[in-house]
Amino acid sequence: MDLYQNRLLTEGIRIIEKPSPSNRFNADYSTLNLTDALSKRTQLADLRYQVSPVLLHLQQLLKFSIGLICVIFLIVGASSVSQFLVNESGTQINFFWAIVLFIAPNILSLIIWSIVYFKRHVLSLPWLANLLLSMLTLVDKLQHKVTTKHIHYIDLFQYYFEHKFGAYMGRVQLSMISHLWWSCYLLGATLSLFLVLATHQVDFIWQTTILSEDTFLKLTQWLTYLPNLLAINVPTPSDVSHASIGIVNPLQVAQEIRISWSNLLIFSLIVYALLPRIILMLVFYQGIKQKKKNFQLDLSDAYYIQLKNILHPIGKASFISDADQHKANPNNHQGKETSQYNQSLVMPENAYPIAIELNQRILQQADKHVLKHYSVDLINVLDNASQQAALSALKSSAAEHVILYVDVNRVPDRGWLSFAKKCQYKSNVQLYLLLFGEQSANKAKIASRLEDWVEIAAKVNISSQYISYLNQSVTPSNIHQEVKNG
Amino acid sequence: MDKDLLSVAVVGHANTGKTSLIRTLLRDASFGEIADKAGTTRHVEGAEIRVDDNHNLVIYDTPGLEDSIHLLSVIDEQSISEHDDGIDRLLSFIKNENNYPELSQELKVLKALLSNDIIFYVIDIREPILGKYRDELKILSYAAKPIIPVLNFIEAGSDNMRNWQTQLARLNLHAHVSFDSVVFRFSDELKIYQKMQTLLAHRDQQLEALIEQRKVQWQQREKAAQQLIATLLVEAAACRFRADNNEQSIAKTSNQLQASIRDLETSTLNQLLALYQFKQQDIDQYDLPIQQGQWELDLFSTDNLQEFGIKATSNFVKGAGIGVAVDLVAAGLTLGAAAVAGGVMGVLWGVKQRYYDEIHAKVKGHRYLCADDLTLNILWARQLSLLIALQQRGHASVTKLSLAQINSEKTALPKAWNQWLKNARQHPQWLASNNSEQPPLKAKKQLLIKQISESLAAISNSNNSNTNKN
Ligand SMILES: Nc1nc2c(ncn2[C@@H]2O[C@H](COP(=O)(O)OP(=O)(O)OP(=O)(O)O)[C@@H](O)[C@H]2O)c(=O)[nH]1
Ligand SMILES: [Mg+2]
């Protein structure tokens, strides 16, 4: 399948999948560049959507319709000769009338065409397209024998029509078609003229009421300029004068004059009418080929950008490179009941308090709390040095209980856990957990943090009865009061 | 084909947003697991970021470091000879890994440090600078790899930014970047790659390609999004239904009209989401205000109208018949032009096709209903704010996509607004569901869409320059 067909097919699939591409057509696209990946996907998707038969049908339909009209024009052209040229008696052809009949409308329509062609917007006149569309539809109805149409037939039809006659190649396509039809018409006329001249003996005359003979002389001179160069036998000026009605020539001369006139007529028809049309037709035929070759998908369209995301995602599928050996994360099946703590915790005697990573404000509160119950300086553990200091102070105090002051807002981690374990410096030490929080903070967040704390505390044997949560509201007046009380 | 890989290890303390950062960089909300607690990630998990057909960047998520104080003391205890450096210490520790089962997570991080080209050290800047963080940085320095500190949570923790910057500078880490995985800024992402470029000079080209590709992608995506919004506006304006001239029929038809405009909006919404790689299921999961592909905020609810600062007094439908008189003049012109071209028959027929419906409706006392300016105005404002929200949404977001902060002043209508609407309303054939018999060529529609997209691009540019100024 050539590139153009493939792109057309991709567009057809876009029409069907609109607005978003399906991600069903998987293949290893990552090793291909975008163009190849697209065309591979197109082929996969076509197996499913069956777009190519429809496109083929549409292409044939268009060809068939154009061809049909070609034939019609051929017949019309052929019949026009016998109808218009040969008068009733069938022996005389009015030469200039013949020229005017064939060449003038052709030139006129060429002029109109070129105006239309070079003024971009005229050709997109909706009626022209509409006319063509209904013609195509009609032919399709007549020709389409299959009863089960593709479900997206109409959409594809519309797309194909738009593609052929729309902004991209409409002008070229329509030009080609119009030149083709004219060529057919003129070809028909030329052929039947041959036939008429071959089977009839006719005299060439000219007639006028208001024009002078000079006009015809001039006209003949123009027309015969080219054939003279090519040494074709054509009428001379004197023949023109003689061709006026009523002048009878000797037999021999008359036959020669007939041949020269018919030479001129056929020559004019071919060279001045048919040939330019055929050349233009071929030019535009090439133009269409060029347009097809240059046909690009509009990759900036939202559909294609989505497709790019599918074919070449920014992030590719992830992989685990160093898996966790300890499977079944115990965190996953944590209790659903709300985290428990002891609101009326009685502070034990013979206990040693340690603060862990408290900020200034909470440290003040903790300090106050410690002052109420114990007579030691609270060490705030922030790094390795303070850890060591706290642990050695703890050991020298020989306390039975250790009270850990923490900020409920902090995320408990294994670092905290390992420190808490170190605080159990001898076997029968009981740890207490005192959580400080601010009332103003986000309730849901505090609740989930509280849960985390209760969970991690359980790992160092702090059951909920040894945990308390002091929920301080830190309005300035409150602090003020506490200071007074203290 | 052997792909040239550049690898990054993302490390940091637990719960600082390592996995979130990767999700956002990958545009993949399904990468790894995210939770607001320590120890969420338990594996080293890698993913590839596509640079071009031959190059990839591999990024590894690691478990959070949690016990760096202990880890550092253990590493420093390793008995090594005088000439050995940090890497030897780390290697010696890794060799003795079985002695420290409690540090198995940290061990994975150390291995990752040694096996990758560059390290992103993620910092939650809301945190004070504690000993454990300094110890982490010290351990990282042993690996002797280029480090980019990523200051995360800059939306919430901006007060603390300076402290961290000074601290990092004292450790000779100057190439830090700030980031927020939830409130996403594209320029921040680029900065990350640019910093990598500075630190990895030999990978310069590859990273340049990555940056370039990201920029192109971002622009293409924005352009496509603008096109979608423009198309929505055009089609919503072109949408119309025929009603008989009585209350009942008008009410019924206006319901139909509402439904189809809603459908249009939903379809655009889905496409925008897909474009920015938010999946429908991600949305359900994260409880965006969308239900079954529908906005929870109904376009036509009075609440919503008020939210956009618009009083809900106006009738939402509008007769499309008004346009006809003007159209007929235009028809006359077309007729004249075409008569010159000799196609009178074709034109007459075309005119019939184009104006038959309207004329017929006038004679029969029908009327066409279409969405009024106000509705389209809201539609426009919503889409603009949706686009901004999507662009600023990191793939690690777990919060609602909220459009509450929009006010109507901000979404001043473009100058050509009325022109656009008029143009679209006169072309019912632009919307397939109108079943108009009129000619199908879309050139004019595309032209209008292009105009509107361009104006959207101008709006977004001016927005960007405003935010840059702030
Ligand atoms: N507002 C905001 N929240 C963030 C940001 N980054 C991460 N989060 C949140 O922080 C929490 C932790 O994020 P994760 O990505 O799981 O952190 P992590 O570093 O991977 O955690 P571990 O895997 O446990 O080490 C989550 O609730 C995220 O939603 C950010 O930049 N801004
Ligand atoms: Mg993680």
C-alpha cells in the first residue's frame, strides 16, 4: 500500500474513532519512529474497522461517476456535430458558424474557469460541491448493490468528499474534472466531424448579414497561420471570397477547396480546442498526483496528539528493579477502629522525659508540661549528638519510665522507631507517648497522623493506655494565661 | 536496538514526595503508590522517559530514607584503610548487609545511589533542617555523584525556602530546583532538565533533545486543546433545534438543546483530559467533580451561573430566525455572482438547500432555538479555566480539580466574540447532529476555528506573561 493510501486510511480510522483513539491496538511501537508506528497501528486498526474496503469503494465510485459523465459528454459532443452543422439539405456547412459553435464556448468557459481558479474562494461555492455530492450520491444509490453498508459509511463518505473537493485538493481536482469533461466533449465532436466529413460531401460556405468580407478574411488568416507553418493544405484568402454563397467552382477545384476547408476545421478543433484542454487536464492530473504525494496528516490535531501519547508515551511501563523481600506490608491491614489513646493519662513517677524533633512552639508547651511533673531539663532530640546526649542522660537517671514528647503533625518513621527502641535501655522500661497538636490544624489530617502514631507506638510496646494526646489551642490569650499560671 | 540510557535515582526522606515527583514527570498517575505516610514505596521501581527514538532516560523511585542517623553511624564505623573514600565505605557496608536487617530499605537506596548517573534528592521544604536530613546529605556525598536537590512543596512551604537554600549552599549544592508535584509548573520541569544538563556535560545533547521535545510537546498539546475549545464554541453556537411556536414545544426543544450542548461539553472535556493524560478512572479515583463523564457542576444550574458572576435571569434560548433576513441579502449576492458564472440552476438549488429550512420555518410558524450568548459565555469561561487547571495539575494530585476561583472579569470576552457567534449560528451544517442538508465542506468552519484558537493562544500568552511578572 502506498503512502497516500496509508495516510488516507489513517484518516479514515480517525473519522471512525473520533474523538479519541482507542488504545486497543497494541504492538511494540517504541522501537519505531512515529510515521512507522502510525502506519503499523493503522494496519492493525483496519483489520478491526474495515475501512479500506469502504475507501476503495469510494475511490471507485468517484472514478465511475466521472467516467460515466465523460461518456455522456462524448456522446453529446458527437451528436452536436450532426445537429448543428449540417443543414437540412445536408450539403453545406457554414464554416464560421461551426468555428464559433465549437471554439467560442470553449474559450468562454476557459476564461470563467481561470477566473474561478485564480480567485480562491469562488470555487468553494457550496452549491458546486453540493451538486457534485448529490450526483455522487445518486450514482452510489444506483450502483450500490450491497445492502449492508459499513456503519460509518456516511461519515467516511463525507470525509472522502471533503478530502477530494475541500480546501486541500478541491481546486486541482475540480479543474481536472472540468478539463476532462471538456476534452471528452471536444473529442466526441472531433470524431463525429471526421465521420461526417468522411461520409458526406459538403461545401463550406459562410454567410453574414451585417459583417463584411474583411472580417472573415482576417479570421481565416489567424486560423490558417499555424497550419501554414506546418504546411497543411488550408484555404487561401481567395478561397474565402469564393466561399461566399452562390459562387460555383469547377469540379476539380471545388474538391480541393473542400479538403482545405475541412483540414482547417479539423485542425482548428484539435489544436485550438481539444489540445489545450487535454494538456490542462494532464497538468492537473499531475497536480493531483503531487497533492496526493504531499498529503500529510495534521499531527497537531487533538486526535493525533492523543494517539502520539498512546504510541510513544512520555513514560513507559514501569518495572521493579529491587523488590521488597519482606512481603505483605503489615501496614495494610491496620485496624479500622479510630485510634485509641488515654485522655486521662496519669504521669508516672520515676520517669524521664525526652522531646523528639519538636518545633519551638511545641517545645515550650512540652517544657511547661515537664515542669509540672518532673524536675529535669527536657532534651529536644534533633540529631545524632542530641540523641547520644539524651540516651546517656537517660541511663544515668536510671528511670523506670520514659516519656516521649512528639508533635502529632510529624510523620513517624523508622528513625523514630529505632530511637524509641534505644530508649528501652533495660528490659523493664515502659515507654509513654505524649502527642502534642494544635487545634487549628486540619482535623482529618491530624486523625490520620494520630493513627500512624498509635500504629508505630505498638511496635515498641506502647499500648493505647500509655498514649495521650494534648490538643492545645494556641491562641495568644491562652498562652498568656498559661504563663501567668506557671 | 540498544538504547542509550541515562539514569536518575530519586532519593530522599520518607514522605517527601519522591513517587509524586516521578508521577508528574511521567504524566502517569498510576506509577507506584502514593500515601501521606512514611514507607509507602518499598521497592526500587524504574520507569523510562522517552527522549527520542534512540534515547531514553530511566528514572528510579526508591524507598524513603528513614533512619539516616543510624545508617550514617554504621557506615562511618566500617573499618577501612586510610586511603579509602566514601564509595569504599558504602561498598563495605553493602558487603556486610546481612548484619543490618533493620536497614534493608536504606540499603536499596545506597545501591541505587551507586548504580545511577545522577541523583535527585527530594526535600519537603516545610520541614525544619533536622540532623537526619543533614546525615542523609552526608551519606549522599559519599556516593560522589552529581546531586540535584529538588525543593518540593514550594506551594505550601515557601517561607522555609531560604533556610534550605542556605543549608544546601553550605554543602556545596547550588544547582537546586524548586518544584511542586501537585501544583505543576511546566517551567519548573524544564529547570530540572536544564540543571541536569549543567551537571552532566557529556550528556548535553541528549538532554537538550529531551528539553526540546518536552517544549514541543507542551506547545502542541496546548494548541490542540485550544482547537478543541474553539471547536466546542463553534459547534455549541451552531447547535439548533426546531420548535413549534408554542410554550410546550419550546420547553421541550430547549431541553433537547441543553442536552446536546451538555454532550458537546462532555465530549470536549473528555478529550482535554485525554490530551493531558488524565484518565477517566484517575478522575473517579480522585473524585474530580465529574460523574459518569459529566460535570458535577451542571452548566445550566443557577448555582453555576452565579459562580461565574452571571445572573440567571436571562432566557437561555434564542431564536435563530433573526439571522435570516441578513442571510437573504447574502443569498441575493451569491445568486448574482453565480448567475454571472453561468451556474444559475446550481445556485438556485444551492440557495434552496441553504435557506429552505429558515424560509419554511417562517412560513410554517416554526422557530429555531439555539444557545444564547450568556450560555456560550459561561461555556467559554469554564473551558478556559479547565484548561488552566489541567495545565497546572501534576499527575500526583489527589485533590479536587476546582473551578471555584474563576470570576467573570478574568474571562473578558475577545473582541470578535459576537462576530464568531453570528458566524457559527448561520452555519447549522457545522454540527453533524443538526442533520442539516446543507453542503458539507468545512473550510469556513476551519477558518473560524483557527481564528478562535489564535485568540485563545493570545489570551494564554498574556496570562503567562502576567504570572511571570508576579
Ligand atoms: N501539596 C503537595 N503535596 C505533595 C507534593 N509532593 C507530594 N505530596 C504529597 O505528599 C505525600 C507523600 O507523597 P509520596 O509521593 O508518597 O512520597 P514518597 O517520598 O514517595 O514517600 P515514601 O514512598 O513513603 O518514601 C502524598 O500525600 C502526596 O500527595 C507536592 O509537591 N505538593
Ligand atoms: Mg514513594
